[in-house]
Amino acid sequence: MKRMHVHVSIADLSRSVDFYSALFAARPSVVKPDYAKWMLEDPRVSFAISTRGRQPGLDHLGIQVENTDELHEVYARLHRAGGEITDQGQTTCCYARSEKSWIDDPAGIAWETFHTTGESTDYGDGTGENRARVAQEKQDEKQGACCAARSAAPRSGACC
């Protein structure tokens, strides 16, 4: 069964853990010095927060799957959706080992599709996500978009 994934960048981990624990009526299943995650059943969502170098706010969305067959099904959907896909493959990210791919939606929001295969003692480097965001920013610059990618910094005189 698939699970919606939401990752929010935050400034204060302790305060955010307290807030979301109250909101979800549950403590996180994973807590690290810079990261926390709730695996909720109602609603069925993998909700993560981190202080990993981005502005506070929505970091990315995703679809987490439970097995390889579901992962291949979701990968096929990515190809039908169109856009540039970054196949990251096996990686370490968010204190977990996973296989994943990235795509940006038409609004510039990064989406990851992934199957978690184990835990890790390291956060990981996020290289696949970074490649997807950099590719989108380069495409936006070519098209002259001032605000298409959320991760892109507004240029002087920008509309955002």
C-alpha cells in the first residue's frame, strides 16, 4: 500500500516536534538531531521535518511504496506524467537506505518516489533531489521564469 510523503524544512526541531506531535496525537517514529519522521496511519502519510539547509516551508512531496512491484508501478506513472526524471537508484537519505527517483511537477515542487529498504546512521547527501532541483532551475532560467521553481531564489525585480 502506498503512502503519501511530505517533507517540511523547519528552523527549530524541538519546537516543531512538539507542534506536530500535538497535531498528530503521536510522537515521531524517528528523531535525530536534525530530523524527525512520523509514519501515520490516519491519514496514511510519511511526514518528515528537518533543518537541513533550506528555507523553512514545504521541501518536497512524494509517494512511498512498500515493495519493488509498487515502485515500478509508480516509476511508470512518472514517465507518463512527463518531465525530466532523475533516477537516483540506491541511496542513503533521511537516515534511511532507499531506491528512489525524482521529478518536479509543473509548479516546480520536487516529488520523490521511493522504497525504503533499511535504516542508516547517516542523513545522506540528497544528491538525486539536488540534481532534480538544479535541472529545473536551469530550465527555468532558459525560459526566463522568475518564480517557477520554489527552490530558486528570486532575482532582483522578480515577481515573487
